[in-house]
Amino acid sequence: MKSPHRLFYLTDRLEFPPVETANSEGLLAVGGDLSVERLVLAYTNGIFPWFNDESPILWWSPDPRMVLYPDKVKISKSMRKVLRDNRFRLTKNTCFQQVLEHCSSIEREGLDGTWITQNMKKAYCAMYEKGYATSYEVWEQNELVGGLYGIDLGHIFCGESMFSLTSNASKFAFIKLAEDLHAKGYKAIDCQLYTAHLASLGAQEMPRKKFMELLK
């Protein structure tokens, strides 16, 4: 009989257990803090925080992992037209906090509330100040209509969240992100968990072991 999973509780020590000890849902550890140092340690080891206001800090490393190779991004016929029409304009790191706020307030189908809590916002703003977090912004004329943000590890981009206030704006941001990263030689975009939307853009599930090899 397989022994039950024993959850790892973090202390003030800057450490995480091996990702292989995560449970079947990908939950690895509980507790700790959201300091820049701990977040950098987490992302560089294939771990990310995901929790809501009512729960303690939860750390995850799912198996399989949702990943996109930047050169494999899928661009539909309708999106090719959007790209040709120059309807949108892209910027990078011009209004990180606004992107974060939009991502936290957008309503998600099937989700009650947001996982981007006030403490998470402070943490990612601190990551941005230290140069680890990056935002891509989509503008229609002079209005911010979409965007995304994530953690940039230099060879892997860990996508955290995206938003769209008008049709195709977040898809535009994601495609431009993939094209930018491909041009810079990045290995992958970490999309974390499966969604049909990400699958439609070319992301695929891969074994956690393979993702960890990419990460290292």
C-alpha cells in the first residue's frame, strides 16, 4: 500500500522540499513567506505560490506541467489578421502595477474571487523592482486593453496571469511574448496548469521531470 502524502511545512529557513514529494494535485508545501529571496528560490526550482485570502501560503509543483515552446505558438487565421491590421500596440514594463491590478480584478469563469491577494501584489511588485518580474502591455490607441506578467528567469519565462478588456488583447500579448522570447533564445514559457485557452495557443502538458530538465 502506498503511504499517505505528508505535507511539508516551511519555516523561516530558505528551503523547499524536492518537487517529487508533491502530492497528486501538485501541492508541495505550506507556509513560509513571499520574500523576493524565497520566490526566486521557488521559481528556479519549478515551484510557484497559489492560494487565496482564506488560506495559508500554498506552494505547487504539478505533474504534468503546462509548457509552451516559444517557436510553437499557434496563431489562428483570425489572429493573423489582427496582427496585420496593427490594431494593437505593445509595450514592455511601462505599467507593471496596472497590469497586476487588472489581472487581479478580472472575473474568471469557474473561479470565485482571485488568487492575486494584496500580499501577492506587494510580493510581485517587489520582484519587479528587483528585475525579476516583467509585464507586457497591449494598447488600443491610448487605452490599456490587455497584458500579462510573469517571472523572467533568463531562459524560461514563468507566466503568471493575463487579462483582456477587449477581444483578442491577451492573445496578442501572449503571441508577442512568445515571438520576443523565441528571438532571444528562451527555452520555454511555463504556463503552470492546463487550460483550454493555453492549449489553443500551442501550450502542451509535459512530465514534470522533463520540465525540470529544461529549467536546469
